[in-house]
Amino acid sequence: MNDQFRDLLHSRAAHVKDTPLSAGAIRTGRRLKHLRKAATAAVAVAVAAGTVSGYLAFKSGDATALPADIGDTAVWTAIPDSMTYKWDQGYDAIRVSGGASDSIELPYSDSQSDAPQWQISPDGGSVSVVDDAGLRIGVLDGSRPEMVYEDPDLCKAQNWSPDGAKVLVGRCTGTRTDLVIVDADSGDRKVIEDVGAMSSATWTADGSQLVWGDPEAGYTISDSSGRRRDSFDAGQVSQDPADYMYGEQTDKVVDLGVTGVSADGRYVCHSVYWGRESPGGDLAPVSNHACDALIDTTTGQTARLSADEVEWFGEAVFSPGGGVLARGRHEATGQFVTVLFDKDFKVIDTLAEGEATSNSVMGSYTP
Amino acid sequence: MPPVLENRAEGSAIDVGRIRGTTDRIDTEFTDFVHSSSASLLRAAFLLTGDQQLAEDLVQDALARTYRAWRRLERSGNAAAYTRKVMYHLQVSWWRRRKVAESLTDSPPATAASGRDLDLELVLHAALLKITVAQRAAIVLRFFEDRTETETARILGCSQSTVKTRTRRGLEKLRKTVPELEGILP
């Protein structure tokens, strides 16, 4: 049986044309090398000079980089009354409000060959979906969202702006990647062309800037036009397995990419793989808000979130005005707990989620 | 020009020739490596992506990263394994998660070679695209590349039990989707 199946696979693949790939690979490989070197050099220049002339005057950890119009609403004082979570496998959202929960099933299926990817808006009211045809946005009520941006070349990942007004989506063509900012209401879009090597792209917590890149090539911070680009120091995740040990023996630590950046750029969330073996097929972070390593870029050290009876935190969203809404696991019950920390990482509010949200990841996070 | 910069400029001028020679050597070695390995990589990539163009993109991406790491790989003589691993990882990467071909854009030659069952191949092709990327990767490695469970686990970076589960679930789905494969599937 194995032989027949193997023969069938070989027969199917036998007609594939062998094309000359070395020249293109060398070109791209050189560009990747160059990007990495350029990022390193730019950081060195920025550190030496303090500023980078002609680009954003943004330094990690520079509190003055906070936008002036950050008001009281940007400072979170309590966990929202209603939170919507995303099933980590499949197409169900779980809305929890006042201790009651209900499930919202999207009209998609695991068996679809185009494997649509979806995200919940920060307020939990809307949903975005990228399928093979393009980007759809609509009300999160189980109906099929409407197509707002038709483009068959979109990468599947997407990220809502913190104010829920825009969706950031990648466009993958060949070896080139663009970023597209799509207005959630009008579908209007701005394209940031050729962003280079990119394993993740996200907004800063106040939504004023974008950060994209990858752990090897380095990161870029930019305004939403993409014209004022600068290198961004996202910190280095610790290679000490002890920092990622949650009762599991660990000998591999791999940075999967940046998933969150505080408004002032001081704190950066990274999704990290750790385990006993080399990472492989499931390299993607399980959540847009995965935060296995929270790095203080001013010190380069891993910052620790700590709350009573919480075993570990694995997801986090930065508040625009400082503070962190984090999600971890209760050490006794094994159920998820959401904890709101202030800007000094002191606990302000705690929510024990209960059974309803097991096997889910963070979705909404604003009131 | 400040003395320090003068020295750097001189150093650069001296280094250029040496670097250029090293780069030429690397390019030649790398090109030889691509010539010897691209056909098998493309065939596996075709089964992973379901499309010739996507397969070429995927292999080229993997090769570009191999080129970037060539000096390190050259020492360990491990370029082929590295490229293969990168290719499988890229296929399921996050922002650059590739879409598989929705339609059968790459039809086999109109005249089939003797012994080929084109209908069955096409049905299998479509069915492969309906299982998850991770399941497809496990099946391609196990039954197209004839990798053991241990080797598959190493390439995919997961445990052997995960490989077993992915393979079993993938085959179950194929069996369900394509009843004609009954008796052929392991």
C-alpha cells in the first residue's frame, strides 16, 4: 500500500519543471543579508548620535515619544465588562459578559482549502477575515463579513489597529512583501511597499506607528504612511531556557517575532517557541497577542509579570497610556485568568475566566 | 577626513578584493548546490503548495535563506538538510503563510505516460490541498520523501507522536475525501 501511494505521489510530482533558481536566490539572499546589516548599522548610528536625521525621532524607552493627545480614556482602569475570545482552532468566537458566555460561529470550516484567517476587533464588535479572495470585514454576529478589499495575493495574517478603525494586512507576492492598511469602514487603503523580510507586523499600543520585521533581519518602525521609516530595537529574547520553563524541560528557544509594542516603544512582546526539539511545522504564534517574552528594551532584560496564583502569562496587550492587559493560567485550576496591570506592573484588576474560554486566545481587549 | 575614517577607508579598499573573491567562490558553490538539489525540492514543494509557481517561490525563498547562511552551512556540510527544513517551515510561516492553489492550475501533460492514472492523480492533488498544511507536510515527508518518523519529526521540529497524529489524521481525511484511494493509502 505504501508503495502504491508513494508511486502516485511521485507520479503526480514528476511533471514539475526544474527552473533555474540560483540567480534569484542569490539576489534575494544578498538582500536579506543587506537588510540585516543595514538594521544593525542603523541601530548603531542611532545609539551613537541620539537621533537619526530625516527619520522619526523615536527611541525605544523614550517616554516623550508618547503622543500629546493621550487622554484619560487611554489609561485602562478595569478589565472590560465584556470580552470576546477567539477559539484557537476553528472559527468560533466566545463572548463572555457578566459571567455568561455565548458562542458565535463564523460561516467558515476547517476543511476549506483556502484556510481563511480571522481576527476580532479590539472592541469585540467586528471581525476581519482574509481568504483567498481578499479581506472581509463585518459585524461579529455569525454572518459572512463583506469583502472590503479584493486581492488574491494577501498573506493570511492581519492585525486590527487599537482604535478598531483599520486593519493591517500583508500582501505576499513572490519574494516581495507589502503592507496594506485598510480602513475598516470604507475599505480605503494605503500601501507600504516592499517592507523586506517580515515575520510579524503590528501597531504600537497607541496606534500611531507600525512595527514590522523579523528576528534575523531586524525591525522597522514607521508612521502609517510608511515613508518615515527607522530601525527599531525590539530587544533580544533570552536564550536561557530557564526563562521559558513552565514545568517543561526545554532546550530550544526560538524568537518567532514581535507581537506587541508599548506606545513609548520601551516594552516589546515577543512570541517565543520553547521546547525539547527544534521548532518546525507550527512556527506561527498561536495568538496575535502572544507574549511569551516581555522585554524592557531600555535594559534588554525580560520583564516579569506576576500575579497571585497565576502560573504564567502567555498573552498581553499594552494599554495606550501605559499598563498591560495580560492573560495567564491559574496554577490550581488550569483555567485562564485575565489580569490588568498598571504602568508599574502592579495588579489593578483580575478576572477568572472559567471553563468557557479554555482553548481560546485573546480577541477583544477594549471596553 | 578624520584619521579613523581614513583608516576605515583604506581597510575597505584592501578588503574589497578578498571579499569579492570569497563571494565569487560562495556563489559558484551555491549555484552548484542549487543545480543538484532544486529538482527534488521543487517536486516536494509542488506537493506542499499544489502549484508550480508557488512551489518555485517557496523553494527560492528557502534557497535565499540558505545562501544567507552559506558560510555556516558550508562548514557543517549541511546545506541540503537546512534548505529542506527552511522550506517546510516557510510553508507554514505566519505572515507569509502561503495560500495553496485553489484550482488545479498545473495540469499534467495531456498524454499520460503509460501506467499513470491521471484521474486518480488529479483527485489526490485536490484532496491534498484540503488537509491542513501541517498534515500535508507530514504526509509528503513520510510517503514522498520516504522519511522515517524520526527524520520527519526532526525536520518539522515536533515530536514523533505529533508526526504520527498528523499523518493519521491527514490520511483519514484523504480516505474520507477520496474513496477511490481506499486500498492505496497506507
